[in-house]
Amino acid sequence: MKKSIVVFCLCGLFLLSCKDKYEVKSYYTQAEQDTLLTNIITYVYSRPTYADWQSRFELKYRKYYVSHIKDFQFQHYFIDEDSTHYFYLIRPARGPEGNIRGVGGSFKMDRDGKITSFKEVFNTPIATQEQLNTRGVELFKWMVLHGNIDDYLKNPDYIEWPNQMTYYDTIQHEWLIKPGL
């Protein structure tokens, strides 16, 4: 028990000492950030009219996603030693409780800079900017350290999806209802 507390504290100190390491600007220029954000938005945002889960990646829809860059904010970003990219964004949401939520996930990139192996790991409930900042940094650090947010799944203040009814489909890149529900 004592050893695990020491390890946890050392990990926490390491993460705090590497603050710049979790900023997207530590990895990319502003132009590269805009391109990357547009690419991520294509996966996490609503599709344009007439696009389906496959066609939304077509070039003809790129302008739609670019037009929404202003609605998204990179909060945290990290590339680990095996080239897995982790992100946490604040994004638009619609609901009676408010209009923003957090989304965290991971992906890899091929040699041409194209996103591969994309996965949304979690979506937060709709919340205030302050709540999303505080909860987001905690979720992001946990996701980077463990590759998941499993310890938070039963906390509805932190996680809306995945839940008992939903899962992230890595083929369609959408949250879907579990079969049989």
C-alpha cells in the first residue's frame, strides 16, 4: 500500500513537472494545429447534411469541418513513446443543461500524417468551462497513464459515454447503443 502511494505521488509530480508536454503547441505550429483539429473534428463532430459515417471523410465535406474550428478548444495533448497521440478537447454540445462538453481520445498517425486507429475514449456530460477544465485534466492524465478511464466510468459527473448502454464503434467512429438494449 505504502509503495503504491509513493509511486502514485511520483507519477503525479512527473505529470505536473511536464506541463508544457501536455500542450498541443509543444508539438505543432498554429497552422498544423488547425489541420489536426479539423481532422479530429471530422471524427468527433456531427456530420454535414447528406454525409454518412463513411463519406464524411471525403474532401467535399472538409470546408464544413474547417468552419467549426472556432467552436473547439484543444485543452491537452500528448504523444507517448509508442507514437500514440492523446487529446482532450472542449466541444460544442446541445442540451438543456448547457452547450459544451469535453471529449478525450487517442489515435496514431501514418507517415503521411493521416490519422489511423482513432478512438474516442470518453465524453463528459455537458458542464461549465471551469468544470470541464478541472475534470478534463484529471481524466486526461489518467487516460495517458492507463490508456483508459475505467476508474471513472461510474461517476456521471465525469463520464457520460461510455456507459452501460453505449460503446464507441471504431469502424463507424461513432457512439452506438450496445446490441440487445
